[in-house]
Amino acid sequence: MVKSYSKNANHNMRRPVVKEEVVRYMRHHLAQNKGHLEVLESFAKTENIPIIPHETVAYFRFLMQTLKPKKILEIGTAIGFSALLMAEYAPEAEIVTIDRNPEMIGFAKENFAKYDTRQQIRLVEGDAAEVLADLEAGFDFVFMDSAKSKYIVFLPEILERLEVGGVVVLDDIFQGGDIAKPIEEVRRGQRTIYRGLHKLFDATLDNPSLTATLVPLGDGLLMLRKNSEQVTLLD
Ligand SMILES: C[S@@+](CC[C@H](N)C(=O)[O-])C[C@H]1O[C@@H](n2cnc3c(N)ncnc32)[C@H](O)[C@@H]1O
């Protein structure tokens, strides 16, 4: 039914970096989604659409309710699941979400029309590489969940539009554990992503203008807090 994603789309989600039984425990015991979020989560599973895994869902509920962001930017909408999750748990937030895949945009539009009852979400259609430049500033929470090799390319534009004290969460940064291996042991087709992620780590992990943490949920989250108005990304 869905053309964009094949059986193998979620490759790294099936190679969790935490022990399998711990992941299973988290996925089973953390509160399950209800209503439309449950419907969308199960649709994504059936159709192999890579949305955030359940342990990350629980973490996002916690983050939204604790940080109470007012203005959220997401890169990578897919069917709109994570945007609707953030809308549910940050009811005061305005959310801008970007995607470039026409098939996913179609699903997202349908889902926002049905389930974004407070009209919090604005969908921007296009490649983030092009549309980011025209986007306003003033975001206090950014979720990057798009092509991983491009995170380092988009980050300067993101940081320019982020308030001091704001948080950026970048998903799927462990490449199923490959990131910790020497490049020769990484499959050739995965090396562009590997290089992009290493550039991202070099630029951020030990940067005094940012506070960085790596969280081993799903295929890993990099979280950054912007500490000062000017952030120089390290080489
Ligand atoms: C992992 S899915 C997003 C899942 C969604 N955040 C969720 O958890 O419900 C990644 C999405 O990013 C989009 N994407 C990838 N690179 C992009 C880019 N450069 N600009 C815009 N969208 C992009 C893809 O089309 C895809 O729909």
C-alpha cells in the first residue's frame, strides 16, 4: 500500500544498541498510546514507516510535559505521528513540521485534518535544505528526524532559529552501533551517513556553546542545549 518504505526501511530500529530484552521490556511496559496515536503507531508498524519507537514516544511525552515548549520545529514529518504526539503533550505549542516526500505529505495532511483538533501544526512541504532559509526564528524545541547525513548541514540554520536555552533532539545517531566502529568495518553504502554523523559529533559533543548528551533510546538520540546567542560549530 505505502510505496515509500520497504520491509527493510527500519533496519537500525531492529538492531537496538541496548540489549534486546531491555528494549522489549520498555516497549511493553511503558504506557501504550491511545486513540489516534495508537491508530497511527500501528499503521506505521504495518506499513514499515519509520516513526519514533515506543521508548522514544514515552521520553517525548516526558520532555513535552516538563519543558513545555511554545514553538517547535520538526524536520521529518512522515505520517505526522511525532508531530501529533508533541501536539498532544505540549498543548500550548505551535508546531512547524517539514517533509519532502509527496506520499508522506498526503498521509500527514489527512491525519492533521482529522486529529490536530487545536490546529497547532503547520506542515511545510519541501526539502529542508531549501525551505529552512525562509523559516522564521523563535523556536525553543527542534526535533530532527530526517536524512542523517544532512544533520550537520542543517544544524547551523537550526541553531540560528533556536532561542538560547532551547533544545535540539536528533534521532537515530548510533547507526545500530556502527558509529563506534572504525569506518572500514562499516558497509560502503552506510559510510556517507557515518561520516556525516562523526562530523556532527565533532562539531557538538565538546562545544562550550552547547550542552550535549547522547541518550540510548531507539537508535540513539543526540540532545543539544543552546547555551549562548552565537554558536560556532567545531571542525
Ligand atoms: C523517520 S521519518 C520521520 C518520522 C516522524 N518524525 C515520526 O516519528 O512520526 C523521516 C522523514 O523525513 C523526511 N525527510 C528526509 N530528508 C528530508 C529533507 N531533507 N527535507 C525534508 N524532509 C526530509 C522523509 O521524507 C521522511 O518522511
